[in-house]
Amino acid sequence: MAIARNLSGEAFRDGVDRGPAVVPTTVVTQTLLMSTRTWLPRSWLSRLLVVCWISFFTAVAVGCGSDDGGASVTDVSDGFDDTVELDTAAVDTALTEPDADADSAEPADVEPSDSGAPGDTAVATPEFCTATAMKPTLTVPYATMAGVEPNLLSVDLYRPELAEDCPAGPLVVFVHGGGWRKGDKADNIVNFATLVTRAGMTLASVNYRLSPSELSTDPDRVKFPDHPDDVGRAIGWLLDRAAANGVDPTRVALVGFSAGAHLSALVTTNPSFLEAAGYGIDDVRAVVSLDTATFDLPTELSDVDNDPEETSLKLNAFGSDPDDWVLASPQLMLNPEDDSPNFLLLVRGGAQRHARVQAFADVVTAGDDSATVHSLGETMTHSEARMVLGAPEDDVVTPPIMAFLRSTLMAN
């Protein structure tokens, strides 16, 4: 694929500049030593003094050349040229007070554009601004429940630093994986947050209550519908505060990995979860499902070829009631008459996983909605599919996701 480069010479893909390259101090020192080999004194003590002097000089030079811009609110390596010190009082107010006019927010003006996702025809694209810095605000509660750890009901916000005249940008909600029993919103998120915010979009990474780490039959344990209830509640909380956070509430996408991909598909096919938060399926434009094959629980749990460990994992999360299995199945809850979002379904592994994903895509497209299956091949592992998301060197998982987000969220 075509590779562009920024002014520092670092490659970037899909028009996303990942910032300037950083030259380690050791490289500078070695270069100077190589160039001065001819005049170094023969005495080992003298040579040692010269080496120390060069190391000190280059460390100071490289350190002065970095533009840290002062202390950040959180210690997040965002990969941008600058970091931004937030006004914490203003941030707290913006994050805790709902918008008075959230329902009347108007979409940004759009202009025709010749660019879109590869293979797309020209689309009308709002003139969103490219960010120069990322503003992280971590562990902001979207709900409180007695006996529930606050972090499980919180969201991490990564917002782009934009000029004052920039229009409100899209919102990307990330839902982590972990088998519905582990994982956290902060896991391996900074690279992806950097890409999303640099493109002028806000990323919100959400947590939700987790089922027991070991298989449990306790009827009072965290299980379905607790997980999608929380995800729907978090999305509603974010949309309630869209204007205060510089977000266009008409341009929302969900990106989920593994169990989070299942939850992202579920809350946009079973309308009860978003409706409980005051919104609907049509409030989400796009869903990216990264490597889940959980779409039809009754079929999957009755499959004799199913992995016993996978079966135990799902019984732990969804219980043993077949009626709940139906309600937790995106493929069975999708209504062809609903205005469903566009789906990008990325899958790796063998034929069984690909067949399950394709079956869901067929149901989506049968209702005249859009679903694209993108195979990551058989050799990539499940954990690799998540770990490379947003990584500068990734040319397998990240490019199709970023192209999809631009084509769906930045189209009129």
C-alpha cells in the first residue's frame, strides 16, 4: 500500500501522521564518536573524559530539543508533538454536567470531497480539523452502584486538541475484551487513541461490570444483561454530554474487541439497552467488530465441535436460560426493519469462526444494511489482533478500521 511520510521522515498510513521520529541519545553519541575517532587521544583516561563530555553534551541537546510543553494531567505517552495541560476544574464541569441542548445539536456543515474509503465513490465530508495534541481524562464515572467498584462503571476520554473554530467531531466508543470476565478500558489503548484523536475524533474507552473469573453458577453473579446494560448506559452518558466534550452526537461509532465486539454488536441490534439510556440504535452510525464469533448463542452453545473452554466461558457470562441466549445474540435480535449501523467485521482463525461471522453479515445485508467481512487470515492469534491495533508498524488490522471510520463518520 502507499506510504506517506511526515517532515521527520517517519512513515504514516491512511493520511494519519504519527508525529515526528525521536532519535535516541545513544545514537547521537555513537555518531559523534565515529566521526571523531581520528582525533581522540591515545590515553585511555583522556579518551574516557572525551566520551563523558560528548555524552553529556548530546543528552542536553536532545533533551532541549523535545517539546514537552510542561506537565500533563496524566502520564500518557500520546505520541503527539505537544502535550497539553488541562484546566481540571473546567474538565470536571464539562464531564459531569449534561448538555442543556443535547437534543438540539446540529451536525457540522459539509463540503463535497473526493476522498473516502478505498473503493468508495466521492462523499460529502465535513471539514474536521487535525489535532496537534491529545487530552486524556481518565476514570470518569458514568454511573454509581452500591457494592460495585467505581472503575468498572467509568470511562476514559481521549479528546483532540483543536482550534477554537473547528466543528464538533465524531465520537468513537471502544469496548474492551476479556471474555466478559476480565480486561480494562486502559489495556493497550494509547496507540489507537492517538490515531483517533489525531484525526479530529474523540475516543471514549468504557468499562463494564465483569462476570466471575472462574465458572460460577451463583444466580446473583454478574452476568447477562449486566454487561450490555452498562455499555448502553455509558453510551447514553457520553451522548448526554456530547456538546460539552466537542462531540457531534450524529457521528458515533463503536469499536469492540472479542467480548467487547459482541457487546458492541448486541447494543446496536437489541434496542433495549440504548433505549434504557434514552437513545436508539439509529444513534450509532457504525460498528467495528474485531475478532468475535459470538453472534448466535443458541447455535454456538449446541455445537458439538465447540471448544469446552469457550462453552464454559459463555455459560459463565450468559447463564443457562435459553431465552437469555436469544436476547444476547446479535444475529437473532437484529430487526431488518431497524435502521442498523454499518458493520465492519474483522475475523481471524479457522473456517468455523469465519462461517459464524459471515452468517451474521448475511443477516445484516438481507435487511439492506451494510456489513463487510474482512479476514485477517488464519495465522494471526487472537491476542495479536488486539495488540497491533493502532501500532505504527501495523498494516493489517489498523488501516481497514481507520478507513472504515473515516468513510462512515465523516460522510454526510
